[in-house]
Amino acid sequence: MGQYAAPIRDMQFVLHEVLNVEAELKRMPKHAALDADTINQVLEEAGKFCAEVVFPLNQSGDREGCTYEGDGVVRTPAGFKEAYRQYVEAGWPMLGCDPEFGGQGLPAFVNNALYEMLNSANQAWTMYPGLSHGVYECLHAHGTPKQKSVYLPKLIEGTWTGTMCLSEPHCGTDLGILCTKAEPNSDGSYALTGTKIFISSGEHDMAENIVHLVLARLPGAPMGIKGISLFIVPKFVPSSDGSVGERNGIKCGSIEHKMGIHGNATCVMNLDGAKGWLVGEENKGLNAMFVMMNAARLGVGMQGLSLTEVAYQNSLTYAKERLQMRSLTGPKAPDKPADPIIVHPDVRRMLLTQKAYAEAGRAFAYWAALNIDKELSHEDDAVRREAADFVALLTPVIKAFLTDNAFEGTNMAMQIYGGHGFISEWGMEQYVRDARINMIYEGTNSIQALDLLGRKIFGDMGAKLKRFGKLVTDFVEEEGIKPEMQEFINPLADIGEKVQKLTMEIGMKAMQNPDEVGAAAVPYLRTVGHLVFSYFWARMAHVALDNASSGDDFYKAKLATARFYFAKLLPETASAIRAARAGAKPMMDYDEALF
Amino acid sequence: MGQYAAPIRDMQFVLHEVLNVEAELKRMPKHAALDADTINQVLEEAGKFCAEVVFPLNQSGDREGCTYEGDGVVRTPAGFKEAYRQYVEAGWPMLGCDPEFGGQGLPAFVNNALYEMLNSANQAWTMYPGLSHGVYECLHAHGTPKQKSVYLPKLIEGTWTGTMCLSEPHCGTDLGILCTKAEPNSDGSYALTGTKIFISSGEHDMAENIVHLVLARLPGAPMGIKGISLFIVPKFVPSSDGSVGERNGIKCGSIEHKMGIHGNATCVMNLDGAKGWLVGEENKGLNAMFVMMNAARLGVGMQGLSLTEVAYQNSLTYAKERLQMRSLTGPKAPDKPADPIIVHPDVRRMLLTQKAYAEAGRAFAYWAALNIDKELSHEDDAVRREAADFVALLTPVIKAFLTDNAFEGTNMAMQIYGGHGFISEWGMEQYVRDARINMIYEGTNSIQALDLLGRKIFGDMGAKLKRFGKLVTDFVEEEGIKPEMQEFINPLADIGEKVQKLTMEIGMKAMQNPDEVGAAAVPYLRTVGHLVFSYFWARMAHVALDNASSGDDFYKAKLATARFYFAKLLPETASAIRAARAGAKPMMDYDEALF
């Protein structure tokens, strides 16, 4: 049951009409030869693969879940292994990887588009290749030449997958208190001992080896996060010929029973003197891991976008088919026993909320991915630095804003189904359950908000935020003189000014009391998220207006969705700003004994 | 895992200190002899029963779920039957029932308090006795003397349970298109044939008989809701001696696999010439059923309150125990590896949101139940009429506002647990899954919003709303002169004026275009909900101020929570009012082809 078709036209609209990626690529020597046709072909092929191979396993994978077979063995749901074999055979893991190690070298934004579709089709399944790609990125950035030559080709082929092993029973957010130990062996390797929990894709039957990246402490390492080192701990130790050798002492002890993403094995991993190799410098493991965590945070934001999109597609079909009640303005389908529920304003509110969130989320996430490409490959150093700032600033916003929106969106999709939404068979409640984890893992959304406000904004006295603000004000100045753009430009300019003022105000208060940052952070992030969405809706409206004469319904829909966004969704900021301004007092004047 | 203790002190605070129920009861001849001590004894006994007998089955019931054994037989989770036996033995089903038929005749608000605790302990289990009570109320109001004498004593004892059979595969919200048929038999009974779906507690192994109230059409009945009649269709036809006789032709065909409330059997019920007896008048079945639906809507609102309370209790304990990170203002537990997470402002925001919602929700729901008692039993006719207006006006607000808040609250509780929140073992994700149905059944929350704005408010040109408005303005005038009350009275007066203005404005627009009602209804209901919560928080703050000199932490906490409510939660109305004012255009100017 259910449906998914890759939203190719919408993806192309963002890439080619809003972001003009072809022109941008011309200034990235590595990608200068890549043209729009090739990108479009990749999108179409990927869309087909996701809809035909990955999507049909989504509901069955949820129902069956993973099975712990005992003695460290985990079986994935029926079909998962075979789909992964096809995925590897078709070369999809290579897409965004370095040609030096066997990759296809396509830009990050193309890989992101692939992941949007994969996650729409099946988030639980996609987390197996998704985490591998994160490990690839971390080793590519921090591995020794030898580590790269051993591991990267296998990860790029997809014959080996990867994980990140961070959390322990007593620590998740607070990695500073982790206590897995790494003792040096005489051969330059280390013996790791400890317990890791919540390890997504930690054990499974889909690949011949699993490459774990594990955080641990060396003997005598400083307390806190400055005493954490990063290690490669493979399930099977690679032999010199590239084949898998002896079984290593890292083993899955059990898997978790969870609210959602049942098809992904969330493992307790026990390390018992497991052989590991240091990645990067001693005690600087967290820096190396941050490469992977940032990529993962963007990836989780994409998961939010993906679920919003697929839930929207399903609830739209249902709203057009389900007959129930008459329109308050008189029958719209008089030949039928009742009108399709899409005639009711509140059903449309729920549909358009999902649609507006999905489309702005896509523009935002693809733009962020394009900035990753610029950061890595642009010929102009100033552009590279600016892009890096955008990515750093907005990674927590993509993660938290898109996943909060996805929870709201999938819940609306479920609500449109009425009672049927609560029934597993219809598939909508799964999207809500799957979407829920995205607000928690890779740093809870509260932590993202603290990262945005405390580190990314106050950490450089607002310099990065000013850079983004300039993008907005440049656009406002350029387009604000056109009468037909004013309905979009005016609220954009307004929210831009409000964010600026709010930031200053919290900054002043935070100098007196650091708790002001924690108190304001969550509603502040919602406000910044809306600034970003207002910016992209104004840009999309601009493109749509330029094409208004074409008579194409696609552009009419874009304009109408932009209007819906400004009228019905942006007003959330009125409350969010008030809540952010309310300060720390209402929470912190509350003695703990009074709770 | 997990915990639940009945919040007796908070319940007593609302009943005795805020609502002064003892004084109110003096003016209800039926209840005049009931004193506070007796009420308190009932609360304490009920609290014990819920915590000791019902709560321990909550998580195991979710895990095991109900089992369809084939041939119409359903097995409830281990322990459910035995707990129900104890419930019946202790006489709890009798609590709020008419002494004429064996009940204990306690007021509705006491029964509501019982149900708050039962639902906190185990919503899925509580739906078995809960629906029975609804059937009792419907038959008590509309049954013939003979029907009452046959069915009421059994329902009151609890040896028989009950259900409401409304939905069919093609209709839920839109009962006008239902098509189950009732053909007259020669003996005055009817033969019912059709399929009913989503029948909570429709079949189980806990009682000797199940009394189904079924909506169906008589031959030649008018189309739409004016052609629907109500029938009693017992699982076993009662013999003249009160024992159960022949098996009737109503049978469970299957049970649904659902997101939550796994311990309650949601049944497809097939009627194949089942014997039924008409309740009330022909073609006026919906009127009779509305008695039950209104009681059920209040009951669902209570379920929201219940889940908010129990989730709060658990997340509070976790927040005090879980050590993670240091306070931004410096270590608070320097002897420990990290501070308990309750030191972080955003964790407190999530705790206090739950607390503020639970406590205002309790005051609101108990006040509504007290008004049901007044409506039924007050000596003064004018008071009875006023109470009936309050109940009619605010039933949809209790249902929708409390269940929306509960979904937000349980999600916050789960978020406080971080990754552990997503793991079933910890029990928090079950509260989210259970809470989700409350926004859907007994009329989706969109339907509640339409009922409030379209029927309850515009249906009498705002007369009922004005009555409630007068309560508010009287309180504002009385208390507004006290300086210490101004921080509560000013925002209350402000939101009161805003609701009045918003209502007028939508009313004017709706005269031009009925879709304006549907477009504004959901954010309008949120706004009215906050008006009600502001009123009760101001009243609770008033009581707390009166007791400030006692030095009791309980009153300090009430004041601090009231302040939190006004600073951090009431601001939601700033957005809600804007969204309500945005009107129908953003949705309805959107051609269906553009979606």
C-alpha cells in the first residue's frame, strides 16, 4: 500500500531554475564538465531505483523488523539484502565519492538528491548505505594514506558498510564522559574495550564487512572531550590482499525495540579487546568525528524532507479520493454520495503545510549541499570561505527545522486519513514513527538550537549570520522594487529585521546570564528557520513570476504555495519571537524542589 | 518500567480550593450530603487501585496487544481480564451511576477524576469500562423502562460491557452516508445487517456479554443523517431471567493493527441479521447517540490530560536522575561526572510545558464535569441552563485542546529521554503512540473546531460564548484591582478581548463565504483553549496567592507554573490569531489541479 514517485520536476526546478547549478559548476574545476542533462539522467535513474526497488520494502521492513539471531548475528527484513546487492551492482554508493578511490566524483548536491529519494522510499534501509557514506567522508578527510587505500575502495564499492560508535549507556549528548578504553598494542594498533549503544546499522547481513568508527580514551587521556580519540574497528580485520581476515572482538550484544525505523538494526556493540587503528591525532577524535557528524546532521535534515515529501504524496491522493461530507459552500461532486475531502479548507491547510515545508526544505537543503561543493571545490577562495560559513551556520537549522517540520507534516498526513491514519496497514503512522527519531539522533533538536545560537552565532559575534543576512538584504534590495514581488519581499525583509533585533537582544542578555542562551535557543532556531524559508519562498516565487507567461500550472502552483506559506506558516514566528524573548526567568526562577 | 502515582494533592486542590465543590454540591439536592472527606477517600482508593492494579499492565499490554483467535474470538493481553474482575469486584463501575439501577450515584466530577487516574495508568485497558459507561449514559437517557431494567444493572455491575458502533468502511466523520440496514422482525425487534469498523472494545474476553449500540437505517428511511436510527444489539440476547441467552448475529471479523492502544481491541464487527431493539425514536438515532458522543468527547479530553500527567511524572524523574553536560552557568553537581539535565533551561521548558498543560487541563476538565452535575442536578433552573451552555460550548475545546496538548506534552517527555525515549523498553514512546489516537477518534480535532466555531458559537450568534466571556470579565473586574494579581489578570483580559474581536471578524467574513469558518476553525479553537487556560491559571494563581503565607511549596509551585504559562505558552495565540485571520483565500484560491 502507499505510493512514492520521485518529485523529479521539483528537484530540477530547485537545481536548475532556482540555484542554477550548471553555472555554479563552471567555477568548480573538478565539476566544470558536468552538465544539466547528466544530472537529470542521474535523478531519473535514481528515482526509478528508489520507487521500484527500495520503496516496496518500506512497509514490510517495518512490520518484520530486524531479528537478533544470537551470538552477534542480526538478520535484516526480507528483501533488504537483495535490494542492497542491486544498489551496489548499479554503482550508487560511488556516486559522490572520490574518483581516486573508485568513486564517480559527482557533486554533493547530486548525492543529496539521491538521498532525498532513498529516504522517501525507505528511511530504515537507507541508513545502511547512509552511515557508510559518513564513514567514507570521515576517513577521506582524516585517514592515513594506508587507511584510505584499505577502506575507501570497499566503502565506495559498497561491499563494506560503516557505522559511527559514539553513545554509551551513560552518555549520548555528553560525549565528554564516555569511558570506552583503547590500550596500545605492540604492533601499533589498539585494544578497545567498552560498550556502545544506539549503533545504527551496527550489525546486519547485507555486506561482507562492517567498518566501525569508535570513540574511546587512551590511557592517561585528559578528562572530558579533550581526551577522546577516534579508531577504526573493523568487524573483520582486513588482510593484506583486501579480503576479510580474522573476526575482530566487536560484537553486537542485542538490538533495540524501537518506536520506528524497525528495518534498521540499532545495536548494542560490545568491544572486548577489539583491534582498532587510530584515525587522526590522539585526543582529537571528536574533531575528526565532527566531519562525519556534520554530514550526518545534513543527512538527518534530508530524512525530514524525504518523509515530508512521501507523506504529502500519499495524503494528497487520499484527500482526492476519500468522499466525506459536503463542502460548506455547496456540493462539489453532486453525482457522488459526498465530496472528496480536498474541498474542505482545513484538509487543504494540512496538505499545503506539508507541500510548503517540503518544497522550501528541498530548496534549502540543496542550496546547503551546493555550498558544500563550493566549500570543497570552488576556484575562488573567498567563495569557498563564504560557503563554509553558510554550511556551518545552517547545518543545525537544516537538522532541527526540517525534522520538526517533518514530524508536523507526517502527523498532518496521518490526520488527513482520519481513523485509517492510525491503522498500520495504511502506512501513514509509520511515517510519524520514523520521523520521530530524526528529532533526536545526531544531537537532539535542543542541542542543534544551542549549537546555532551559542556556538555558530555568538561564537563569532554574529559574523556568519551577517553573511547570510547580506544574502537576504541583497535579494530584498534587488527585487523589492518590483510591485509583483512585494507580497513576498515585504514579509522577508520584516522577518530579517526581526531576527537581527532578536539576536542582539538575546546576546545582550546572555552576557549577564549564560542560561539566556539555553532558554531562547529553541524558539530562536524556529525563527531563523522561517527566515531561511521566507528567503527561499521569495526566490522560488521570483522564478515562478518570471515564468508566469508560460501558462504552466507548475509555476502557478509555486506562486500559490508561496502565498500560503507567507499567510499561514510564517506567522509561527510571532509566537516564537515572544517565547524567545520571555527569557530564562520563567524556567530558572523555578526551584528544583517545586517541580 | 516507569512510574505512576495519582496526583491526589493536585486533584484536591482543583476540587476543593479552586472549584469549591462541597459548597456547590449543597445546591444539588441529589448530592447535598456528599462531603469533601468522602470524595477524598474515593480519590485515594481509586489512586491506589490504578497505580497497583491497572498501571502494571500498561507496558505489557502494549507489547502483547490483543489477539484475534479466529471465529469472532478476541483475547486481551495477559492480566487484563483479572484486573477487570477486580475492578468489578471493588464496585468501581457503579461509582457515577444511578442508584435506582444499582449505582452509587456520585457526581460526574468524581467519576471523571477516577477516569483521569485510570487513563494515566492504562488508556487501552480503561477503554473497556469507559465505553461501557458511555452506553450506560445513552440508555439511561433514551432507553425504554424495559431496556433500562434489562441492561443498566448489568452495565453498572460491570458484568456486561458496551460499545458504540458508528463508523463503516466508507464513513466515519460523515455518518449521513452509513448503510447498515435494520429490517423489522415480526416480534418488534429488528434484523441488522452491515459492517462496522473501528469498534473499540468490540470483542474481548473480560465480560459475559457485550452491549453494542449500533446506528443503522430502517427501510425507506430518508437519506442523510435524518434517516439514522439507534439499536441495542447485544452479543448474547438476554434471557428473561437476566442471564445471557442465544448468541446473536454480530461478530468480530478481525482486529486492527494500530499505532497505539494495542491493549484495546479495535474490531471490525459484522452484523448478519443480528437481532436489535430500537432505542429512542425512528430516524432520530443520531440525537440519542449524541448523548454518548458528548460524554465520549469529554472522556477523550480526559485521556489527553491523563497521558500528559503520567508522561510528566516519568520525564521529571528522568530529568532529575540523568546526568549529562554541565549547566551553562557552572557545575551544579560538582561531585558528579555531570549535572542532572534538569539544570538546562530547555529541559525545564519541556517539563513546565507538560506541567502547565496538565494542571490547567485538570482544572478545566473538572470544572466542565462539575457543570455536567449542575446541568443535571442543580436546584436552580437558571444555573442548570447556564451549566448546559458551558458544557455544550466547551466540550469540543476539551476534546481537541487537551488532546493536542497531550501529544505535544508526551512528545516533550519522550524528547527529555533523548535516544532512550525512542526505545520501547523505557515506555515513553508508548505514551506518544497512545496519545495520537485521541486527536482522531470521537470526531477529529478539525471536526471539533468546526463544531465549536460553526455550531456552538455562530449557531446561537455567540450567546454561549458571551456567557463564558462574562465569567472571565467578572473575574477580571473582581481581581484586577489587586496589584499582585495584575501579572495574571492583564494577559487574561487581553486574550479575552482578542477572542471577542476575532470571533466578530470571522463571523462577518463567514456571512460572505462559509469556507471562512472551516479555514479559521483550528487556530480559533487553539485561541479559545488558551483563553480558558488563562482563566484557570489566573484562578489557580489567585488561590495560591491567598495561601502564600502558608510557606507551602505547593502554592509556590502553582504561582511559578502560572507565570511560566503566561510567559511561554499563552504567546502561541499570537500566531494562532494571525493564522485564523489569514482567512480562506490561501487555501481556497488554490485550484485542485495545482496540488
